[in-house]
Amino acid sequence: MYDLTNDFHIAVPTAFYDTEDLNTVATLQHIMHLYGQGVKSVLACGSTGEQHSLSLAEKLQLLESLDADNSIPDDLEVIFGVASIRQKEALLLAEKVNASPKISGILLGFPPYILPSQKEAKLYVEAIAKVIDKPIILYNNPRRMGFNLELDTFAELIKLPNIIGIKEAGDSERIPELISAAGKKIYVYAGGEIDLDQKIGLGATRLSSMAGNLYPKEVELYFLDLLHDRADKTKNAGIEDKIHNVFAENPIFYIKNEITKQTQIDMGIARSPLGNQ
């Protein structure tokens, strides 16, 4: 039985030095800082707009750093982002992730830019699913990828036993159709906090959070209030304002700067042109 136990995870940014080189030390420090605040699940190497700026060697370096860090506790659920413009590289990364004792599951993204057909994307997912004996969340983000997973393709892929759900960052209006097409219990992850109440109303049951990097307890409570129909506009006004600030301009740039200010963990810069002033 494939499963991930947490309804809420935080998509952590990847730290870089001022030279734009990968900084695994600060990345792991931030993960442990979140754990110290009660966070039980994080997503590394994905979902922050930076994953496709990482080379395969850098992705493997980040994975190896996670495996080598003895301070990562057993009860921290770590999801790892797997995606590449080349299927061979995605497969190699998936094989390494599968062998990692620290990784609980993967977020599987589609190749950017090349615009695969539905058949090509289906074969890509099936090939990776064969080498992963861990839970898989599909990641559909047509605005960034230029590719939109169609319902018929999703209905075929969700039959694979290790695919447990989807992070839908495209048209949230089709969440009910995704649930219907699945024909079984699935998890639908809302990608970020924008219009979170609407996404939950449409059937999203889990959250892949960005604002949680800065306000983990507040965002999780806000999500749970919405999920269990306990939302109170007066009570939630403060966190809604904070969420608005995160997404007002470039969220990665904002989040990294705020982490550095709040924790003294130097998350560094965003890789240019992100963060250009």
C-alpha cells in the first residue's frame, strides 16, 4: 500500500551562494528549522520554480546531502521532486531517489518546453513509475511547463498502484473531474495558498505550501480550518495578509529574503534572471 501520511507539506526553496552555486548546507538547515517548529513533511528539489535550474549533478548532490545528514529525523516525511527535460536523466534521478532511505515519496513533474504529446507524457510517467517503489504525486503545472495533463491520460496513469494523487496547479475548476476520473480515493494537492478556499471547496484535500516556509504553524492551521469548514474571516485576516505579501511579486525572492532575515540562515539569492533588480 503506497501512501504519504501528511496532508500538509512545505515546498522548501533551494539555497544558493552569491555565485549561484548550490548551497546544500543552508537548504538542510532551513528544513531542520521547519522541523523544529513542528513541520512533519517537506518537499525538496521541486515546486518552487527552481527545480529546472538545477543540473542533474546538483539534484543528485542535494539528494546525497539529505542521505548523509544524520540529523534528519526518521519521522520527517521528505518528498523529492523528480523531473527533467530528458527522460534518461529523470530515470537516473528516480533510481537514486528510490534507493534513498530518507525519501518517502516523489513529486513527478513533466518536461518543460518540449511540449510532449499525451502519449509521450504517459510513457514518460510509466517508465519512471516502474523504477520507483515509493508513492508518487503527479505534478500538473501547464503555466510553467506548457503541457497540460488531460483527464483521459490522468485516468490511465492513476491506475498505476504507486501514483496516489496529483498536485494541480492548472485549472482548479477541473478538480471534481480529476476525482471522478480516478475511480478510487486519491489526494488532490493545492499548489500554493492562492485561492485556497476555492480549491478546497472544489475537492482539494492536501496542500503543498510555499507561505509555510515563513509561517508554518499559521498556514497549517489556516489550511485545516478551511479543510474542516472552520474558517473565520476575522481570525484568519492576519495570515491571509501575510500570504498576500508572499505572492504579491516574486515569491521565491521574497521567501528567501525573509528566511534569511528571520532565522539568520542565509538562503542566498535566486538564480538570475529571477531576483534581477
